[in-house]
Amino acid sequence: MSEHQFDIAIIGCGPAALSAAVNAKNKNRDIVVLGSELCSPPMHKAPMINNYLGFPSITGEELRQSFLGHASLMGVNIIKSKAENVFPDENGYIVMSGEEMLRAKTVILCIGTPYRQTLKNEADFLGKGLGYCATCDGPLYKGKDVAIVGYSAEAEPEANYLAEICNKVYYLPLYKEDPQVRSEVEVIRERPVSVEGDTTVKTLTTKTQQLTVHGVFVVGAEIAPDRLVPGLELAENFIKVNSQMETNLPGIFAAGDCTGPPYQLSKAAGQGQIAGLNATKLVLKM
């Protein structure tokens, strides 16, 4: 792990995150931004935006490119990597992202609408045959039958990995593109409904069939905030913040859709600015 410590780590690259980044950069803070391959898919898909002040009748993609261009001009570099865990360090926090470990004095969470469990009994079987990281828990299912529910292509490498060690791998992609998985992986184009079992998972049920499995992985969905940052206080599944965008954890801020409705660009950009400025003030006191 690099000994370099950033002033601020910003998780996400949507409007809240970019607003936080631009404002922190304007104050000459040393920042790192972790984002997805496509920053803000909702903006990218929006055919027309009419309620963002100063930009009447602009497409979502045009406004998105304007946001990214502004950030780029300010020297904001977006690392295309997903934050998987944030935990405290003696001088701030460590952000785990793949094999990378990044140090930061403060963290701003701009992670979009939090993942809501969609499978019946999902919460009941968490840690009892159901998980969210196949590469982490895969060895527990060596020689057994498993299923992966893939919310994005991000799940495909995990399916391929499990195919190397498991007896049978079912892959249920919840996206339109054809999955690039090994030939021995059985692709099932059905939406899963529930996980069933007794003390551990026994079956994954779709609308038309029951798959007998020892384990189920849900991969590629947004990470629940309190799984990303243990100890984070939530209110109805959203990150609880005060007017300064502070969470209950010292040095951790949040902004945008992850703090709850309304899901509006102006709100996200405004909250991002507040979070960026307040994180900057905190850093200066350290």
C-alpha cells in the first residue's frame, strides 16, 4: 500500500462527486476520485433536462459531458475503480478498491441510490450461503453448485472464476448485453425471485424454476452504504447527514442521491459543494 495520504477521497463520479471534487480542487486540496466506467448512467440516458438552472432544454449527456469537462479542466482525475470497503486508520481512513488500498484524511460518499435487497429472504440468508463477493467467498463452495445474479458485466469475471472451482455455475444476468462467460457457465435469462433453505441456502427461485444450489452471489449492484462503511448511520436505507453533509462518523461526509430524495441534479451538485468545502475545512484543522 502506498504511504501517500490524500486529503479527500471521493467515492463516486456523478454530479455530487464532481461538484465536491471541483470545489475541493479549487481550495488546492489533494484529492482522489473513485468512479465507474460510465459516470452517472441516469444523466447519460436522460433525453432532456429542463430544471437545471441556466441550462434549459439540455440533454442529460450534454450536461454530463459539461460536468466532466469542468472537472477535467480543474485537474480532477477519475480512477475507474470501485470502492469496496472504507475503514478507519490512525490518520483518517483507508479505502479498499480491488487490490489497491488508498489512504485519505477524509472521505465523501457520493454513491448514488443505495442498493435495496430485491430477493425474498435475501437479508435472512446473508452470510448463510448468500454473499456479494464471489472472489472473496468462492473457495467455500469448491466442488459445489452456485448461482450468480449479475447486475452488470462486472459480475462476469466472478462467474468465470467460480467456473474454475465449482461443480456447476448458473449465471443470471440482469442486463441486456450478452455475457462473456466460460462455456461451462449456464446462462439463465430469468429474473430471480427468492432464495430458500433452512439454516443455509438450498435453492434460488426464478419465475419458472428452482435452481438447487449451495450458494448465491449478488454481484454488480450498488453496495449498501453500511456495508461499504461499517458503523455508518442510515435512515430508511439512506445515509443520514446534517446540514453540513456530515455523517455520524468523524471525517466522513455524504452527498447526492445516497442521502435520500429528491433525486435532482441541483440538489446533488449543491450537496457536493457543501461536502467538498466542509471536508476541506476539516483537513485544514488536522
